Amino acid sequence: MRGLLAHADLARYAGQFVWLEINYDAAENGAFLTKYGAHSTPTFFVIDPQDERVAATQTGAMSLSELDQFLDRGASAALAKRQTLADAALTRGDSVLSRQPAEAAKAYRAALNAAPANWPRYALAEASLAGALQDSKEYQRCAETAVAEASHMNRDSMFARTVVAGMWCVASVDPAPWADLASKKLEALAEEALRLPTTVRDHRDELYRTLMLISVNHNDRVSAAKWGNRWLAELDAIEPRDDDERSAIDIARVEDVQTFGDPNRILPALLASEQTMPHNYNASLRVAQMESAINNYREAVAACERGLARSPGPDMRAWLLNIKADGLTKEGKVAEARRANEEGLQAAQAIPQESMRQMYIGIFEKQLGNTGGKQSPEMK
């Protein structure tokens, strides 16, 4: 998305929006993240300055046409004195999506029920409904809704978004009759989405990974390898335009291999990226993850140290220290591992996003307990 925003022509929105980028790692952003319930990246909001309510929400990557539609939708919701029943229900769903996805799903369903057949935001409401059901962990309803809605949708970005939600819902459960039935239909739709030029890279990544996960869940290693290799080949063929795109490609590589695959397959590309981006702690983190995955703990620890020297925020610092502590533990360096866990606990306490802060605090406190470590006074 950074690449799209950097190169998109958004001149027609000049004067309509104040653009604000929120860094998850910055402590001063904690109140915003808590208030608006931003739990994943990227998440986009259009916020009405009059009352600070959410006028539109979109999670995940967008194409340029989706971004235009999102901004238009947000501006319309913020400026309109009256809305149709369908538009009002869609806005209501967006306003609670990040904090109450089950309520958002009800609102999106109400929007579809109230909408005339020619409503221009019908496909958006369908995709939003599937996504809200996914977020609220109503996996069967999500998968069945995605099949029903996507089957008749135009083959465009909203179609892909709907299929992605359904695929995640099938991949999130153990094999079951309803899931197997939905899976067969969704996999065919996923292959259609992968053939579309409008399917953005982040959605391609999610489609390939869910295809792999479903294969793994059915002990079908051949299919899992097929999908993984196909996605890695696509990623290898991309010439990154900038460091942001290079990082995004590396993240996709790691997520692919973590789902199913051989870390050795991607380590050369990750090491090359780290050399190309000498100040990027994310690049070091990806190397550390894969070195750890193949039990190269010394190399993993070294990669973590390189990343820690590149001034990461508390979130990324905690992640790097967790990998470092694990590597040191596996090497039998108990005292050094305890120090890494203590540093990690300090970093975790500074993470502004509450759920992530508590997650890392729990991880480090557990590790300190396992190694006989005690919290120092300043960590309480």
C-alpha cells in the first residue's frame, strides 16, 4: 500500500482530507489505536472531524480503484445530511467494524436487505459482510456467505476480497463436512481471482496461503508445495520499485514458507535484501526468522543483533528479542537468554497497542519464569 499511495494520483482529493499515518510503535499513538480499535495493518479510516466518528473503514490492501471508492464513500458519509437506508447501514457497519465485527456484520446485512438492485455499493457491502463474519469468527456463516455472494459478483477486486474472507474461514477450522463443501467451491473461485489483473498482491498472498493451509489441513503435501512454489515464483519475478516493496515481497516469502516450505529456498533472497537495506530492521528480522526455522541459532541471534542495532520501535524490538532469547536458550546460553528476555519485557511494556503489549508481556514473563529469572524493580 505504501507503494500505491506514493505513486497514486490523488490530486482530486486535495483540500478534502487531512492525511494521517499512525505508527503502531509510537507510544503517543496508543490512545488512537485503543479508541478506534485498529488491530491489523493496514487499516484505513475516514474520520469525520465534526464528531470524530468513523465514516468509513477498510482493512487490508486496496487497488487504486478501491482506494478511490473508499475515499468517496468516506467523504459522502461525512458530508451527507441524509443517507439512504442502505448507505446509512453501510456507514454504521464501518463505524463499528474494528471494535464490534459481529455488530458490523448485522449492519452490512441490513444494508444489503435495504438496497435496491442497482445500488452502486452492493458488492462492497457483500465483501464487507464476509470480512466482518471472518473477524467475528463465524466461520461457517462466513464461508457459506462468501460462496453465495462471490458466485454472482463481477470478477473484480470486491470479488477477490470476498473470496479471501471465505478462504480464511475454511482454512481456520479443522476439516468438517460443511468446510469441505465450501472449500471445493471457494478453491475454484480462488483460482479465478488469481487469474484477475485486479487482484492486488496482498490478496494474492492470502489466496495462495489459504490454498496451502487447506492442503496442509488435509495432509496433501503435494498440493501445498504446488501452491507455495507457484507463489514464490511470482514473487521472484517481481522487480521491487523501492525498499517498501522489497520488504513487502520478503514478508510474503516468509509467510509462504511458514505455511509450508523450505526456509533455505528463500534465505538467499532475504540476505540480499538485508544487504540492500542496511538500515532496515525488518530485513534482519526476516533473516532471523528463517535462520531460526532451520535451527541455525547462532546466525539467528546475530541477525537479531543486527536488527536491534537499527533502532526498531518497542513492538519490533520485542519481536527481535524474543527470537534472540529463543536462539540463546537453544544454544544453552541460559544467562544470556534471561538478559534478552528481561530486555524484551522492558520493550513489551512500551508497546502502545494493548493486545500486542499484553501478548508480549505474557511471553517474556513466561520465559523468565521458565529460566528462573526474576523481574527487576523497574520492570514491575
